[in-house]
Amino acid sequence: MEIVRFPFSAILGQESMKIALILNVIDPKIGGVLLTGQQGTGKSTAVRSLVDILPEIKINEGCQFQCEVAEPQTDQNTWCEHCLATKGHHTIIKKPINLVNLPLGATEEMIIGTLDIQKIIKEGKRAIQPGLLAKAHRGILYVDEINLLQDHLVDILLDVAASGINIIEREGISLKHKSEFVLIGSMNPEEGDLRPQISDRLGLEVPIQAPTDPQIRAQITQRVIEFNDNPQEFAAKFERQNEELRNRIILAKEMLNSIEIPDNLFELTAKLVLKAGLYSQRADITFIRCARAHAAFMGRKTIIEQDLHQSINLVFRHRLSRYQQVVPLEEIHSIF
């Protein structure tokens, strides 16, 4: 039975959350996004609905690792056993990207996968039993209540998200496969915080608050009831808006690397980060990537002031609060 998700374009308000999610799918190297807020504020709904505004991917039929066999320049050493065995006879199909939910009870083996040692030794094959990181390749990995996940598992996710490679080691044998994904975490701050080191490695953070405008709340309630009563009919009303968003994202991804980054922006960014009392280089890199992705989404060929101010809100708010810096966000905005 086809799963009908609440349409992304039907979500009212929460503009910062929506743009943070969109910018990460335009440029996954931004480093993911953390959504913080109480339960019932739409965090999980937004993440699940994101799938429907993303372009489909091409894979070899039967591949469990989402290998990029349709791309001639792809390193074949990163292909799975199935794709290597069918080389020259690939049946290319299109499919929606995977949204992989990582449960809090997940083990390290469930996440990274395992090796079939006997098959590797006897047959010399890349015998990897795929884990969640394989399934998430070219898709989205979502961790609800990420603040409750064991620290060493969070570190694994962040390391793989940064490198794009998952390495599985067992009994002196080491194999790897590509695992490039958008990492999305959500949490209720009342249930515990994240280590500052982890928060810094997640590119963006958005605090989610329930709307206080009675009219907005009434519209949200009406839409949720309509969706629950007839999901297909409700989703059909927003298909055009979803399609428009999908096309904007496709175009933004295509033009991303051609966006002009003004020469003086690198030094201005360094001054901005230092003024904020932050010393991790990640802040500089994430800020510029975020601004560039925003420019691409808006259809611009170069980064302008609007892109920078949007990035400040998404990149610096949580870093300032986590490290207990006292520089007002407005003062940082004034640099530009």
C-alpha cells in the first residue's frame, strides 16, 4: 500500500525549519540539521514529508547500497558485490530516496553493517551485510531524540556524514562503501542536551516553537484533520506546490558549484566567527556553504546580503548558546 505523507508545502509557518532542511538537501556537505523543540511541533512530520519534494535517484535494480552505477565517473571500488557482479548488465531504475529512521536501541552493527568473513576469505568477494548507513546512502538519515542516543553512536554517524565513507572492520579485515546522506536530528531540550562538540558538528540548528497565533493554530488543526480523514485527497491539493519546490531544488543542486562567492567573503566570515568567540573552522565553512545553497535556491548566480543574514540565523544561534558566548546575534548581523 502506498504511503501518503503530509505534504511539505502544506506545513504552515516554521519557515526556518523548512529552509534549513531544503538547504541541506541542496548541499549535504552543510553537515545536517538539528531540530529542537517540544513534542507536537511538527519536527518529525516535516522530515518525513521532505522525501516527496526530492528528486528520485537512479540505481542498479537489486542494489541494497544505492550505488551510483549510472554515473560513469564513479569509483567502482566503492560498488557493492551485486553491482560488481552485474557490471555491463545493469538494469537502471529510478526510485525515491530512502528516509532511514535510526531507532534509539540501534547497535553499532545495525548501523555500520557486518562482514561475512568466510565468504570474503573463501570467495574473495566484498561480502558486506548492509547496515542503516548503506540504506541511507544518497538519502536521509533521521535520528529522533538524538540527544538520547549513545555518544559513541552519534560520533560514528557524524564521522561517516563528514567523510561520506563507511568502514567496516572485523577480524583484521576492513571493507568500505560510500555513505553520503543528509543527517537530521531532532530532540526535546527538556529531555537532555547534546554535548557541545556534537552540536558544533551538526551544521545547522533550528529551535521549533508552537505557533501562538490562534488563526495559524486553527488552520493547522483543520489541515491535520483533513489529512487524517482523506490523505490522498488532501495530498493532491498540494502536489503542484510540491512539484514546484522539487524543481527549484533540482535546479539549485545543478547550479550550486557555479554560484559566485565574493573574494572578500572569506575574510569577512573569519572576522565574523572570531567576533562571535568561536574558533572551530567548521563554523566558517558551514556559513559559506549555507549562504551559497541559499543563493542557489533563490535562483541567484552570486551570494548577496540576504543569503548571509539567513545563514547567520541558522549557523550561529546554537553555537553561541552552546558555548555560552554573550555576543548578541544582532551584533553579528551588523558585520554585513
